[in-house]
Amino acid sequence: MNTETLKAVAFDLDGTLVDSAPDLASSINLMLKELDRMIYPIELIKSWVGNGVEVLVKRALSGSEQIASNLDETLYQDARARFDRLYAENLCVETRPYPGVIEALQWLSEQRIPMAVITNKPYAFTVQLLEQLNMSHFFEIMLGGDSLDKRKPDPYPLQYALDKLHLRPRQMLMVGDSRNDILAAKAAGCPSLGMTYGYNYGIPITESEPDWSADRLTIIQTLFG
């Protein structure tokens, strides 16, 4: 694929730029403990990450990737308020950028390549996390799952970023670790890079057929170099 037209990069956050699963899982389990409910292993909770906090909390209350059809809304609202409080208190206890991420972001910044974060994580948590990790200055655009009317895998967040950056779809690379990222990229007409180390429901990211896949973000220097 011709990479000469690439002029910007949009990144997913959880599982792509940062390994946030330990803090997400611990906050979910703290929430479940407060509700006197069963807690779960981190690896299982990791498989529930990627569709936003509402889905994550509902999966935790259901004890499954499949949300229980009879899940009580009052219970969810109580659980969600508890999770939001607990996660805000434990946002960056163990969360760290993946190896090669800061190096890649620094290189892109030096090349004056615009960057965006497009995540299904709530906007407030997104900004707080990036600020606490001293990463927010890299990004011209930060979109959370509640920033717009639609979220990934819908292409609208990518289309919004393209409009703000005055770019055509083929000019922005979407980098993500899950099928939602690749589906959104395909629907928007953007090329995609799938990271192999993230949270993709236990399914290899290559099965979603991104244009490229890699186990370290520094490959981006080759794509833009």
C-alpha cells in the first residue's frame, strides 16, 4: 500500500497507547466488592474492555461478555457511580504506556505530524489519564466515547477528526488494538495499523484485516518515513 499520502495519525487509547487493564480491573473489582458481588481475574476483565465504560460495568455485573437481558437499571446506575469514583481515584496506579509508544509519539511530534486520540473511554478519564502520564501535549484532538453522538466502530469519530484536520480519509492512519478500531477505519476509508498486544476479546487483531499489524508502535516511523 502506498504510504506517501499519510499526513496524520489517530490512536485508540486503552490497549494501544497505554496498558490500562490493571487499573480498570482493580476498579471493577473494588466496585463489585462494594456491591458484595463476585470479583473476577484481570485476564477476564481485559476481555470485556473496548466498548466504553457502560458496557464494561454491565459486563462485570453480568459476569460475562454477554450482558444479562434482565440487568436491573437501578443496579447499573449505582454500580456506574461507584466505578466512576473508584476509577478516578486509581486512574494511573499501574497504567503505563506500552514500550515504544513515547518514542513513536515523540518522533511523530518532531515530524510535525498531527495526532488525535479517538477512544471509547469517557472523555474526562481520557484527558486525566493522558495528563497524568504527561502525554496530552502530543495530541491536537482528543475524543472520548461520550464526546460525540456515535462511537467506534461507527466511523463518525474518525470523520470528525478528518474534518477538523482538513484531510481526506486515506491521509489519516488509524492505530488500534481491537476490531472496533479496524472496523471504524474501514468504514471511514482510513488505512489502519493493528497492534498485536492489546485487548481484542482474545482474538488476534490480524483477523480483522488491518492494512498493517505490529507488536511495537515504532513501526510508524517506517510507515511515515
